Amino acid sequence: MGKSLNVFFHDKHVGTLAEMPDKRIAFQYSKDWLSNGFSISPLSLPLRDEVFVPPQKSLDIFHGLYGVFSDSLPDSWGELLLNRYLASKGIDVSTLSILDRLAYVGASGMGALEYRPAEKSDFDPNKNNLDFDALSMECSAILSSKDSDQLHLLYELAGPSGGARPKLLLNENGTDYIVKFPANTDPSISGKREYDYSICAKKCGINMTKTSLIPSKICKGYFKTERFDRQKGSKIHSLTMAGLLETDFRHPTCDYSTYMKAIDIITKGNKEDKEQMFKIMCFNVMTHNLDDHTKNFSFIYTEKKGWRLAPGYDLTYSTTYYGEQTTSVNGKGKNITDSDMISVGTNTGLPKTFCEKTIQDIKKETASLKGYLSLQNDAKKRHVSWQERVKEIEENGIKENYNDFKTKDEVSAKYTATQNATLNKKISKSDPNLSGT
Ligand SMILES: Nc1ncnc2c1ncn2[C@@H]1O[C@H](COP(=O)(O)OP(=O)(O)O)[C@@H](O)[C@H]1O
Ligand SMILES: [Mg+2]
């Protein structure tokens, strides 16, 4: 693989990436793109004829890339699959440069950017009749560092998906979807919980793509959502907040006021987007979505509408090890009050009456998620882990419906006991703990 790679959008040459001696990756727009294109990352890569060199910190946070290109790379799940897949083909992954990895992304990345010359990729979202339960358990096996004879299928289906949780990217009758599986540490209700959160978020007036729940025999279902970076078969350019601001999503670096400023700058102060961000902030604070990091927000660009805030996603119960919102509200990560939220809103020009009413409306709507919050708050107050709390509930038999909160591994074990012999054999080969015997 050479030390440069070309970037394309809808078959138009956007520009060229080139590796510098210190491993940072410089970028230059093509002449054509400078005349007819748009800035793919307005704060870092304005449409100018120059060689852009990312800051030194890019080596720590984006493998030496500008954030917009790093957005095309898979996050931990996709990276794990790619590494396992390449290793199974005898390729030494430690020798791969970041441009090699983008070449494996090729035309399959999230968003619309494509990389050429591409390495051969087996990504194929057009699959039918999938057994989601079996795939979910294969994901568990891979997450537990076990072998999986479905590695190739999972790799074909995951593509360079983002986020930490196992995912599939599917195309069904021309529409593109993401399906999420629980991580091994997630409770078995996590798919249903994210679905219920999405329904509630929509009732709160938050724009989200169509969401649904895929039935399962081993858990309460798998969360499925339509992709906003694909519309009627066309690829939409998207940029995460982390990519736009060139910031490390793993650390708390931003306040919701920062996001309001970002909206001001790149959407030219779009009021609807600020209202959306305000609603998402209130929702996250009220529903214990602490993991509101900079990769959980995106912008999309279309010729017709310019830059706009993308629909909300990953709006679900989450924790952080420091127990605070990753994105602060009026400078605070916890004990956030209504007046903190109102300050974020009014400081960006939203009317106080809008902020107050939105808070009241979202409080009312999110009461429907109380069931999810009370159990976990109870556990949190007493400083016991999720898993311990689940055990406690089972031992004391406090409430029938708390059975919903069993861990995924526990439920899987029960399921496998009743599964057909072939599946059982496959699973026990990859993970004896899941065999249910
Ligand atoms: N509906 C969607 N359309 C397009 N991209 C999405 C959508 N939902 C999530 N994504 C992208 O996929 C990534 C992972 O999804 P997310 O729901 O955040 O998963 P995780 O729980 O693993 O963090 C996100 O960071 C975002 O870039
Ligand atoms: Mg996420």
C-alpha cells in the first residue's frame, strides 16, 4: 500500500490524503472539488487550495487523521472484527498503517466519503433471513475472545460501524438500517430499553429515524434504527461533533453550550437545530444518559439544506465511571438543575418560555421510563454493581418484572439449553459457559 489515498464523494474526487514522516496524515482538496464541492469539515478544512496538516494531538486522538476521516474508521467493535478477520487471513495487523485501514473501509464507511484505491472488502449489507439470536451469541463469543465460525459473516455485516457495541449494517428493500446487539456487560433488556427510550424521545419532540425492535427468544429484542447517512440509496455526508471539533470523544471536553456554538457556526444559527439540541440535553439529563460524548452527536450536509444537526441517536440509559454527564450542562456534570438547562438555552438565544415549557414537557414524557431508572438508581444509591443488584433481586424475589434485568449471559445460557443440537454444538464449541448444560 502506498503512502497516499484518494477521497471520493459520489464518485467525485474530493482530495488526497498523504502520510507525513511523523505519521500525521495531510490532506489537500482536488482542483475540481475546490470549484464545485463543499467543505467536508468546516472548522478544520475550509475550501482552500492548501495542504492541510492536522495538529500534533491528532496522533493521540485520531491516529494522525483529521476528525472527518477518522469518522470513517470503525470504532472498537468494527476494529476488533477487522483485526480478527485479517488475522484469520494471515495478515499481520500490527503492520497496517492508518491509510491501510482506510483502504479497507473503501466504499463501505459510515457517511459518504470513500477511499481509493480500496483494499478488497467483503462488506455486504444485503443479507436476508438472518438468525439474530445466533448472531448475537456469536458477537458474545468474539467479545469474550473466543473463536467464532461466523467471523466472516459478522465481518461482512458489520462493515466499519461505529460505537462500542456489536452492530450489523443491513439493507432491506433499499432502506439501510443499523441493528445493535448488547455488549457482554449490558443487561438483556438493553435492546428493548433503547427502543423504549427512542419512542419516548420522539414523544419529547426529538427527531430520530424510524426505530423498531427485532423479536428474540433470548432477550427482549434487538434495537434497529434507520440510517440517516443513507437516503433512498444515496450516501449523505455526515460529521460527528468529535470530528467537527477535533476532540477526543473518550474524555469530557465539551459543554452543551459548546454544541450550541457549533450549531451557530456551521448551520448559521439554525433555530430548529438549537431547539433539538436543547431537547436532547434535557432528555439525557432526565433519563440518565450520561455517556453523551462527542461521537453521539452528528451533523449532516446536503446541497439543499446545507449543514444541519443529524437526528438523535444512542439515546439510552448509560453510565460513566465518573458518574457525571460526559457533556456538561452549564459547566456541571451532576446535580444539574432546571436553571442550568435554562441557562444553556437562553445563552444561545432560545426564549426562556420555550426552555421552561420544554423542561416541563420532557419531565412529563420521561416519567414513562421510570421503571428503567428506579432499579438502577436504587443500585447506585447503595453503591452496588448492576450484576450484584440483579442477583440480590433474584434471591429476594422482590418483583417478578425485575427478571427483565437479568444479564445477557444468564439468559443466553437458558436459551441454549432449549436450542437445537446444531446451534448448541456451535455455541459450546465457542463458549462453554453459554452451552446451558
Ligand atoms: N441512525 C443512525 N444513522 C446513521 N449513523 C448512526 C445512526 N445511529 C448511530 N449511528 C452511528 O453509529 C455509531 C454507533 O452507534 P451508537 O448508537 O452510538 O452505538 P454504541 O451504543 O455502540 O455507541 C454512532 O457514533 C454514529 O456515528
Ligand atoms: Mg454511541
